Amino acid sequence: MQDPLSRVDLNLLVAYQVLMQEKNVTRAAERLFVTQPAMSKTLNRLRILLEDELFVRSSHGLTPTPKTLELEKPVNHILNQLTELMVTSQEFDPANTAATISLATLGTSASVGMPIFIDKVRQQAPKVMLISQNIDDKWEDRLRSGNLDFAIVAKNKFSPDFVTHKLMNIKPVLYMRKDHPLASVEHITLEQRRKYQHMAVYFPNFETTREEVQKLFASFGILSNVPFLTTNLMVCLETLRKTDMLMIASDRLMDSSIVAENFTYKPLEDIINLKIDALSLVQHVRTKNSPLHKYLTSLIVESFNEADSISTVT
């Protein structure tokens, strides 16, 4: 009897993984540096090998069949194990490692430690390119698919297929320009706050609908009077600087010299019961033994600890 593994070409499994991630033959071909016809032939070989259609064309690209979905997890596991086996057998040298690493960050808080981290990577691993972007509602799926390496989020509970590291504590506070009418008030009451309009930097992962936004602000003691939401922090700060509006955001935003020079903030704990949260670094379990990811994880945690220490001293 022929060994079934003798029919398996490892490149086919890699192609399968990329097709699952992209769900588009052209983009998959680009990622694997092959032509589109060659990628189509590879897909046909996969169909013959696995005796299934695997992907059905639709208006949204390639739609995986039930068998394809069933195979996704074990194939990813096999390839991740092989990758770890290959990289761990080689001595890791940050200075000579070329890679592109993607991070999704909670901008209003992650900016505290990110400059230190970027500088460390620039000096210690100059061939590593970092791509940073704001967090979105797909960050968990993107970590699982491999399209994202790390996420920095404010969240308490995580799926068991993620590895997490606490970076620092954060809590919401009330920001205003330094010459705001409430800036000299030591203890701002809820009634005083409600006389002014509020704005916020929001992120789709927890504020995707009008109803959810209203619930969020209700938890902050604001029942209405929220005319402006944006995903752009700079627009928010410029508007805050030129108006009497108020903004609820992380206290770590004040660690930025740009913010500290133009704004002041007031605590909210005396007005409403707010839970102090933590900022966490998240990665998928498949990368926990990767020398590069272990190195970067250590560097990120170290950078945020340094930023936290500097903030505490000042």
C-alpha cells in the first residue's frame, strides 16, 4: 500500500494556507511570488489530492467548502510546528534578521511605550520593518490567520489560543484645554460636565453602532450631548484645543509631551464608578516559540515598563 504522505508536497500545504488567508488566487500568487496560472494549477492539484472542490467562486472571492474549513486548523498547526522546528535549529541574531512585523495598537494608550520600542528595534534589529495601525474589529481573526503579529489592546479576557502579557494599567479620565472654564475646578460634578459637549476617539472593536456608543457614554455618566466621534486622534486633539468640548480618554495620553503642553485632565472616579483596566500585548500561540516573536515580545514589554517607570517618576 502506498504511503499517503508520498503524494503530499509541502508547497501545496503552504499554498492552501495562503489561499485560506487571501481567498483570492491573484493575491495568493503575489504572496507566493508565482504567476496566477501557476497558482491556479496548484489549486487544481490540491483539489485532486484532497478530493474536494475546496473553494467555490463567489462575488466576494473564493468561498471555502466545509472540508476546507475543517482542514484549516490542522494544516496551520502542522506548518507552524515545521516553522518552529526550522527556526529553533538556527541561532537567532536580531541584527541580521530581516522581517516585516505588523502590530495593531490602541492608539491613545499604546503611544506611551511604542516610541521606546521603535527606537530599540531600530538600533538592535535594523532589518526588521514595523507596520503599526489602529486596532479594528478584526484583530483577533487577523492574529489567527497570520496577517497580524501582535495586538495591543485594553481587554481582560482572551481566547485560549492567544498568549498575553500585561503592559501597564490604564484608566479613563476627562481631558480639556488648559484654559477651559472647568480647568480650575478641583472636583467637577456630573452636572457641570453635562453642560459641555463631549467627543471621543473610538475603535470599531467595541463601538461599532450608535446604540453601543450611547451605552458606552452612559457608563461615563453622559446621557447625550456627544456630537463628535472620530478614529483620528490628531483631529480630536485639535478640536479639543480650539473648543470648550471635553474628551474621555486614557490617562496615559498625558504621558505625551504634546498632550501635556496643551491639555489638563480631571479624574472621574469620584463621579461615577469606573473600572481601571489594563493594556495587554496579545499574540497567537503559534508564534510563542518563534525566536523573532519571543525577542520582540520581550522588547515590547521592556519598552512599556520603561515608559511606565518614567511616567511614575515624573
